[in-house]
Amino acid sequence: MNSKEINVVGENILKKRKGADLSQKALAEKLSVTWEMVSSWENLYKTAKQELCI
């Protein structure tokens, strides 16, 4: 993935989470990850594993 694609991933996670009216903590619990991981995806420091984005 290039940086532009990573940016889109982070933006999409944020939009979908807010659209579902979920906190980072609530989404993290659904995905069995920490809220810090969700935050990092949204802030583009790390990318979500493809299987978690589905």
C-alpha cells in the first residue's frame, strides 16, 4: 500500500465507525483489538489487516 491508500483506509475506518455511532473502544471490542489500535489506524500510523476491514 502506498501512503495515499493508507490514508483512505484510515479515513474509511473513522467514517464507518462514526456512521455506526461507535466509540473507538466499542469498535475495538467488536474486532478483538485495543482502542489504541483503532486510534492508530484512524491516525494512519498503522494499517488495519484486510480481514478486519470487511
